[in-house]
Amino acid sequence: MTNRPALVVHARGTADVQDAVRAARDHDLPLSVRGGGHDWLGRGVRDGALVIDLAGMRRVEVDARAGVATVAGGATATDLVGAASPHGLSAVTGTVGGVGVAGLTLGGGYGLLNGRFGLALDNLLAADVVLADGRAVTADATHEAELFWAIRGGGGNFGVVTSMRHRLYRVDPILAGMIFYPLPQAATVLDRLNEILSTAPDELTMAVAMLTDPGGAPGVALIPAWSGDPASGGAHIDRLQRLGSPAFAKVGPTTCVDMLRANDEQGETIGHHVASRTRSLPHFTPGTVSALVEAAATFTSPLSRVLCGQFHGAAARVPVESTAFGLRREHIMATIIGWWPPGDAEPHQTWADTVSEALAGDALPGGYPNGLGPADTEQIAHAYGPNAARLRAAKTHYDPSNTFTATPLP
Ligand SMILES: Cc1cc2nc3c(=O)[nH]c(=O)nc-3n(C[C@H](O)[C@H](O)[C@H](O)COP(=O)(O)OP(=O)(O)OC[C@H]3O[C@@H](n4cnc5c(N)ncnc54)[C@H](O)[C@@H]3O)c2cc1C
């Protein structure tokens, strides 16, 4: 997919964003918002649209005493965590540093601290939002409370976030890294992992990735992060290294900044083409395990992968109706990523569709809204769980003409 916008506004502040939103309305132009530019679906740059590019709005200010960061609408995870780090603090983000904080947070924000501190959106305290009519409002627990509820899970469907306040925590050092098992061991490892995932303390959150190692061999990578007392983390990591015979294991004390940096090396998207699908899985069922092993055995590109993010602990204890995010039970969020240098798309798209279909049988209804596109109508119908009707009502109130079309609502 190659999208060509009609024009791009390089916004420097709220007034620029307001002018751009009003200009799009006055000239009847479709609109899209580009934050960190790391969207698997390319939603930030819409074909024929006026694109509001927030890359010039990346400032992060840290109030260390309050444990709060004020984050501009175009800031990335690395901008946020990098600004907090000199104060001995960190923030809840995704696993990759280049991903925009706003894009990630508005849709959810799975990451390696979610067992301990919830999703990124559970740590959003307030947001300044430019609405479809060009007004700038602040949304928090006491101002525009319904908008504040809706943007925590409803994605970029309600306006342009020019600034956010995020809660910060003292977590460094963490224990993190990667343990890689070759493909012939993957089924056993994934099956054995179920017990560890279901009993993991809040301090241990994991990503699991079917991918190709630097030597070209497919397999399963366990990517744990222990954010509790370093002295007691070692035993948990040891268990993960004893699920089989790892080809390599590199887990040790690190910081959140370095963890993001390490994952950036794995996840640089610029210049590549992507076909992405998402499924939410209850756990690694036998059907899921064979679908994942088959996915890795049939990779059509060494860049392709299936990323599985664990959702548990603090994230799963938030009542589902308290934000628009629709799935609060423990689960595994799988992102299927066909990823290739420019060239024939067909084999990679077919691979992604095949893997998605193979996972569908044991998947929960719906899926992660940040991974769903307009064609995923069946999944979108269930993606917001019991919050769908309230979310639709908020959309009608705040954006009746559907100016912001990030992720289709049911
Ligand atoms: C390499 C990679 C790794 C990822 N890792 C994770 C992960 O660990 N956890 C996770 O949960 N997700 C992850 N994602 C998915 C990611 O959360 C979403 O794709 C997200 O939309 C990316 O935001 P962005 O600002 O970088 O993208 P953009 O393309 O800039 O924006 C995508 C959409 O987000 C909305 N948006 C962005 N900024 C604003 C704003 N300031 N105001 C209003 N709307 C805005 C808009 O609707 C926009 O169209 C990853 C994606 C990639 C490519």
C-alpha cells in the first residue's frame, strides 16, 4: 500500500493544529493525523488527505516530584522514557522506542510493564485535544470526562491530542532480554509457557515472538521483563531458560531506555512494506501453538514475525467499563506481521491472512483496535466489548461528521 496525501501540515503547536482541522473542514478534505509514524496499518498518512504531521511537536517535560510527564502529541516512546530516565523514572509504553506515545496510548498500549502498571492508557492523567470543530479542550477525570473516557481505548477517533500527562514510575534497573529456542522446540516451549504466564506475578510481563534469528533460522523468542526486586527476578528468568535447550539467551539488568533501544533494532519499519493482522488469544491452546509453529515454518520473508504480548496483572484488574478499552480479561495479543522490502506483496499478504485465519478458531472475539483496519468488520464489531454503545454515543457527540476516522467504530 502506498498512500499519497494531498498536503501535509507540519504543525508546531496547538494553533497550527486548530487551523489545519478547520481548513480541512472548510475545503471538504479528508484528514489524518501522523504522530510517531509507526502504524502497521499506515493510518497516519491517508490517501488524498490533509495530513497533520506532529513530528515537530515532541517536547517532553518531567515533573519528577509529582511523577508526571507532560508529553507533546508527536513524541515517541524514546522521547518520553529518555526524558524521564535522568530523574530515575520511567513510563509505561510499548516495546519499541520509535512508536508514537499518543497513537499507542489512545488505542491501548501493550508493553512489558502492563502486569505491574496497566496499559499505557491506564497511566494517562489528562489530554489536550483539538476537536473536529477546531476547539481546543482539556480532558481529564473532571473536565470533559466522557471525552477522557472515550480517548482511553477509542483511538484517534475523537480529535488531535496535542499534549498529554502521563504517570511515571521508579522501575530501573529491570531484568530484560531474549531467550531464543529453535523451531523444533517451539511447540513444547509454548505449551510449557502457559503455566508460567498464568501464574506470573505482576512484576513479570513477557512478549513472545515467532521470528527468524540473525543466522536465518526460525524459532520462538521469549522476551521477558522483570520490573520487581532484582534479587528475586533471577529465579523467574531461570525457569524461562529451562523450557528446552535455548539456541541463545541474553537476559540481564538493563534500563527501560536500553530495552526500547534493543527492540528498535528489531522493529525498524522505515522503507519496508507491511501486511498486519491481529488476534486476541485466551492462552497458547494446542490449536494456537500449531498455528504459530506453522506460521514460522512458512515465513515468506526473514523480516516477518508474529508478536504475542501478554496482558495480565494490573492491566487485567481495571474494570472494563472504566475506560473505552474493551478487553480486560487476561489474554495474549498477537500481531501477525508480513514484512518485506518493496516488491511483490501477494505472498506476504496471503501468509498474513493464512496465519490470521489459523489463529481465529481459538481466538477471543474482537482484537486490538490499533491493529484493525476498515476491512476487519467482524472483529471491529467485538473489539470494544461492552463499551461499544457508549463509545458510539461519545463519537456522535464529539465528532458527528466523522472527521477523525482512525479505527472504524462498530
Ligand atoms: C514497530 C512497531 C512496534 C509496535 N509495538 C507496539 C507495542 O509494543 N504495543 C502496542 O500496543 N502497540 C504497538 N504497535 C502498534 C502501535 O501502537 C500503533 O500502530 C500506533 O497507532 C502507532 O502510533 P504512531 O503515532 O507511531 O503511528 P502514526 O502512524 O503516526 O499514527 C497512527 C494513528 O494514531 C493516531 N494518532 C497518533 N498520534 C495522534 C495524536 N497526537 N492525536 C490523535 N491521534 C493520534 C491517529 O489516528 C493516527 O492515524 C507497534 C507498531 C509498530 C510499527
